[in-house]
Amino acid sequence: MKNYSNNAPVKQVTLDGMMTICQYENGMHSADFECCEDVNMEPFCTRCKVQCMRDGNVYITELPKRGRNKALYREENCSLTLGHNQRYYFVFSLPEQQINELPSQLVRQANAVAHKVMMDLLLDY
């Protein structure tokens, strides 16, 4: 087993079995492993990176959990967050059925968030 992260494995299990790898008409891939041994493992589900090599070797590495940014300010359809990269993100979403309300709601809620930011900046001085 190749270890691509800096962490050494705490637990490692080697299993014998058969893997079926296929590609569908839409271009998507699938890999199924069927174990031929009688084992009792803790089940898990995770996001991962899968590399299938030319020689048939398959390497699966769990991806790190996505870091979530905590909202600094929130309105009914938007939020302002400070990302881990020290950039501010303003996110606004509205159902497609309310497209006629989008301009007014966007302006109203963006102004409300901007007012909150301005008030906090004034309080800091």
C-alpha cells in the first residue's frame, strides 16, 4: 500500500478479492471490490481520489474534509464570509421562480450586509 499523505497508517488490513472496473457510455467509471475472505471491518463512506494505473493497480486515498467558512453576516438569501485565504465572499441565492425579485432583493440584502460591516468597522475605531 502506497501512503501519499504524511500520516503513517494506524490500522492496515490486507484483503484478497476481485475488483471489477468499468466505464459507462456516459464516460463515468465504477470500481467494485469483492472480498474473498471472512472479515469483520468497520464500514465507512468517504470522498476519495482513485488512481487506476496502466498495469491494473488501483490506489485509493481519502480526501481531507472540506473546511467550512463561518458566516460573518447573514441575511435571508445571502451571507458574507471570510475564507481561509483571507478573502471575503458574498454569496447570494434565490430560486429561479423569483427572478423578477432578484435585482431588488440583491440590492436590499447587499446593502443590509454592507451596513452591518460599516457599523462594525465604526465600532472598532
